Amino acid sequence: MKIHNYLLLICVIFASLLCPVAAFSQETVAVYVTGNGADESQKKFIETKLVEAIINTRQYQAVERTADFMSVLSKEMDFQLSGEVPVDKITAVGQKFGVERVIVANVGMLYGDLFVTSRLINIRSGSVEKQASTNGSANNINELSELSRQIAYDLLGQRLALNYSTLPINLSLCVRKEGHTYYLTRSQWAELDVNARSAFKKIGIYIDCSSPFILELFDSGSNDHSRAGNTPSKEQFQTIYNYSGTINSLLYTFGGESMSGYYWCSTIAPHKKAWRIDLRNGQFRQHDNTAYYKIRNIIR
């Protein structure tokens, strides 16, 4: 009898080790993205990324019938004019679907950027557990992905995997890794720890204009204009001045040297003179090319 009991106990312990998931009940979460600030494809992209974040957590699981949930909720909503989603409506529909929580992201437009307010709603209590807002440009899929990643982190504490772009992104850090060139945003770089950063070779700041270029992170060791062949043109320096605050912030973030004062341009002026720019005010003037001003090289 004792042997039988021991065997039964061993079987129970063994079964519990094989099936640990059964002892851990994940709460179901639905996602609802609405608002007039984005088109349907952008809202679908944000929804997909939020569902991906839910799946990556151990606390929650995504509702398999998210599309059905959204369809029913849309029919019962009258938010078309205001863009607001009442909590009581969400709670009622969530209960019908057996949903325990709902993420609601309302996408608007503010000064040319997408502005997203998001809420994590507890269906049982009808309360808003977490609320956050974020904004950013969405001119390409990389920027929209960054916006979605921030929403997921604010509500779920879940960082989605970084997607390094191989296509140039304006005002991004151009890096190389294992023979490939990538463009990282400031927020992507901030998420990397010291070891992860050391795997990249920093090239410079990518700046988009009619003649795109990569700005090196440090001034040249020489101020002699004869060595200024790789410096920005007048047009390129005008772009640098226009974005000087953002560029210096990026240079600081990426461990580079901020730019201020006088710099030589590569554009040649008449009478054997050269152009220089004062980055304090954006003014260009012609000077004898024997004068000494700073040099910041670029990669064209």
C-alpha cells in the first residue's frame, strides 16, 4: 500500500513538472485601435504590434477573436465624431467575449505627428488600470514601429524586438555591424546596453536633404581649408543649422562632439575665397581660405 502511495505521489509530481503552464492562468486581452488621426493600414499595424507584445508577455494572452471583438464594438459605438471610447461600452462587449482586459489606443493628429492615447481597461471592475500617451512621426514603417513599441512598453512593460532599418532614416545614427549598414533612432540606441552597443561601429549622423550625407561625429584635427574637401556644402550646412539643436542632441547621445561656432564649407567663393558659416546664427560669409576655422567632415 505504501509503495502504491509513493508511486502515486511521484506521478503527481512528475505530471506537475511536465505541465507547469496548467498552473499558470494567463489573462485574456483584446486590442482596439480607433481614432481619425491614422488610416486603416496604420491602425492595423499598431494593433498587430500590440498583439505581438501581448503574446510576448507571460502575464497575458491575446484574444483569438480580436477581429470579431472589434467588429462588435464598432457597431455598438458612436464615437465617430468625438473619437472617444466609453469604458462602459468596452466593458459590456468585453464581458460578452469573456475578455478580462482591453487595450484601447486612440490615434489622433497633432502638429503633423501622430498622437496616441492608450488605456488598459479591466473588464471585471470597469476601471482604467493604466493610461499613457505618446507621439511621434509616422512617415515610414520604422517610425510607426517605434511608436507602437512605446505604446506596448507604457501599458505592458514589454519591449518588442528592435527592428534595425537598412534604409536611411533622417537624423539617425548610421552604424555598421557584420558587414551591414543600419540606421538606429535615438530611442533604439538608448535601449541598448554597453555590450550591445560595442557590437556596432558608429559611422555618423545621417541627414536627409536634396544631397543626403552622413555627418561625422567629431571635428577634424586640422582647421586648414585645404583639408576641407569633405566638408558640407553651403546647402548641406544650411540643413545642419536648421536642425542644429536636434543634431547636437544626437551627437551628445551617441558620444560625439557638438557643433558650434565657425566652420568651413566646401563651396568655393569668388576671388580665391571660401565660404564659412557661423552656426550660432546661420550666417555665411566669404573669407580668405588661409583663415583657420573648424572642419567637420561628411561622408557623401
